[in-house]
Amino acid sequence: MSDDLTKKAADMLLQGATLLKEPCPYCSGVRVMKEGKALCVSCGREPEKRDIPQQNNKEQKTQLMEMLEKKLQTLSEELEQESDHQKQQNILKSINSLIEAIDKIKR
């Protein structure tokens, strides 16, 4: 552990940084964190920042629509088979909620 890293870590702690319980992923050393940045006191490295791939909005809407439409189909089949009036009403409420959700997504 270098004196520079020790001084930097001590300065960070004095300015409100916190010690992390998770060790450094590179050397298993002690880390301190301030404002979202972690510093290893032993090796001075910070974990790599990786971009999390995100689906675009259109893909998300398409997947959501497919899921809701499948659910709508399932509920429609349940409604067709159900003879209990109270259960029919509950299924119809669920169907109505799905239709409203699908309509909002289409807009």
C-alpha cells in the first residue's frame, strides 16, 4: 500500500467517504467510496464501469404488447369456460384492465 493511496483514502474518509465491506475485485484490498466512486486503498484501482445494454423503447413496447395479448387470450378462454357469475365478473374486470393497458401502450 503506497503512502499516496493511504493519504488519499484518509482524505476521502475525512470528507465523508465510507468504508466498503466488499473487497476490491482485483486485489481483495479495502475500499472507500465517495460520491459513487470506489477507491482501493491497496492497489488504487476502481472497478470497471460497464454499460448495461438496454433495449430500445420500441422493442420493450412490442414485448409488453405480446405478453398482454397472450394474457388477454388466456383470460378470454377462462371466461368462455366459466359458469360462476361472480368469477365471470372478476375475469371481465381483468380483461378490461388489460384492454386499457394495451390502449395506453398503443398511444
